[in-house]
Amino acid sequence: MTTRSPHVPRIDLRSDTVTRPSAAMREAMAGAEVGDDVLDGDPTLAALQDRVADLLGVEAALWTPTGCMANAIALMHHLTRGDRFLAPVGAHVLEAELGTSAWLAGGLPAPLEHDGGPGRPTPAAVTRAAGTAGPYFGLRTRLLCLENTHNGAGGAVTPAGEHRALVAAAHDAGLAVHLDGARIWHAAAALDVPVSELAAGADTVSVCLSKGLGAPVGSVVAGSAAFVAEAWRLRKMLGGGIRQGGVLGAAGLVALDQRKDLLDDHRRAIRLAEGLQALGWPVRTPDTNIILVPTAEPTALVSALADAGVAAVPFGPGVRFVTHRDVDDMMIETTLDRAAALPVPS
Ligand SMILES: *Cc1c(COP(=O)(O)O)cnc(C)c1O
């Protein structure tokens, strides 16, 4: 057991959700103009929702407290009992939302292999999995749920052309498309394309304001005006109708401005991955801000890292590091120094 000096400050690379709201964000929250969003609207939330709808190139949007609620609302809208939905293996809706896609939305999940590249199926696999209408006792495949970036695949980016081809294959087969875009901002920054390019054609989209953008709370679910009218009802059913939400919406508006800093997080993630590779660690250079270390002993590695002053999380068959706005260049170099003192994971 290594003994760590209590004076060694911990470097927290568990997630891009561990960021603290900046002084400017707290100031915007304190000064937010508010109303009662359950009664007749909150002006700051309305401004945030309009801005996200514009960025995504859709008609309307609705703020939600969490990404899980945003996804649940979309899936409840698209699915009912007796339906099936498709999603890439390891998708957040499959693995990290307690099965709400099944027990709340009523859809039986069918995971699709990543045969199109990290985090994504091919359009041909979507067509095949959609199948054709069978006998009355067969499940009806109704929805394709995409994820960009794909968290479980290490923040993997789906390029705009492939996104469009997947949407087209789904629509041709009569499926609706939901895009879990919790980190769509990261994909757009990495590809240097407008966010709307990566949402093109999706019937509904969810995004997070707290994954790397620095908001303490908040997601948005978006789509047609008709969908969003229904989403207000579904959010209320889930207990997500909030009153003076502008205090939180103001944080979301500042978070959207902080998109410009994401490329710094990506640059630091690449530096960390390349540094670990130089130490012999089996990591892939990331597309965005997530680094996965495959290892047979995730718990042992996380605890050795913790003893050395680096916080990471066990993740699938390995360990995950995530860079974010509260980690600077110095902290990445310190992380590499601390990793150098550990045995190479296998
Ligand atoms: C974090 C995350 C969510 C859910 O967001 P919460 O705000 O934690 O509920 C959904 N999808 C993906 C891909 C995520 O990474």
C-alpha cells in the first residue's frame, strides 16, 4: 500500500460532471430574471430553450433537470408496450438509466454492435435489425436511439455523414430516431461542424449542460413543436415541473458560452493518452475528452490511482479518465508523473 501525503491535492478525472460553477456562472444565476415555469413560464428558461432549439436546428426545446429525464421523456413519447428499440451496445439508455426505457417507456431494447466504427452501427445493420412487420404477436421495432459522442466507447464521435446515413436508414425502415446528445457539443467541437449538422433529421434530441460545459444542473430535450408540447406533460408526470427554474437556466446559458473551451479539454485528453501510451498503458488516443484504460482489474487500478492522488472510475471492462474545465495542463502533467509510479495495467 503506498501512503499518500494528505498534502497531495487530488486530481479529479472521474467525470466531466465534477466541475464547479464559475464565479461568472454563479453571478448570472444570482441575477437571473425568473417566473413560475409551472404556471405561465420562466423567461430565462424560455431564452435557454430557444437558444438550444436554434443550435440544434429544431422547432422547440424543453429544459429538464437531468439527461436521464430528457431521454425518458423522448422514449416515452416514441415507444409503448409491445415495441422494440435499437441502440448501440453500451448506450447510456441501455446501461445507465436503470432500464427506464423498458419499464417507463415500454420498449424492449435490442443492442446493435459497433460495426460502423467506435460507438456506432452501420446503416445496413439498422435496416436488418428493423426487420419487417411480422405476425401480430411480434414486437414492433419503432425507434433507433443514437448516442454522439458515445460515452461507453470512450467519447467516440459519429461524423455528420454517418449520422445522416443512419437516420436515413431508420426513417426508410419506418423507425423514429432519438439522439442522446449528452455530449453533442464535444462531437461538434472535435469535428468543427455546427451542432445542427450532427442533429440533422433526428426526431428528438437530448443534450446535457453539465457534461463539460460547467452547469451544476440541466439538460434539454428538443424536437418538433408538437413533440415539445407533449414533453411538457411527460416532464410533469415524472415530477420534473420546476418553478423559478431561471436560476438554473441562467447557468445553462453561461454553459453554452463555455463550449468554446471544449477543445482545450480534448487537447488535454490527447496529451494524457499519449503520455500514458509512452508509459506502456494500453489506451487509444481519444476523439474528445474520455480515455478508457482496458484492464482485467479495474478496482485495483482505481484504488492504486486514488492512493497516488488521481481519481478515476471503474467503467465497463476498464477504468475511465475524463478531462474537463477544472483540470489544467499542469494537472495533466502531474497525473502522468503519478501514473509513472504505478505498474503498467494489464
Ligand atoms: C450523463 C449522460 C446521460 C444522463 O445525464 P444525467 O444528467 O446524469 O441524468 C445521458 N446520456 C449520456 C450519453 C450521458 O453521458
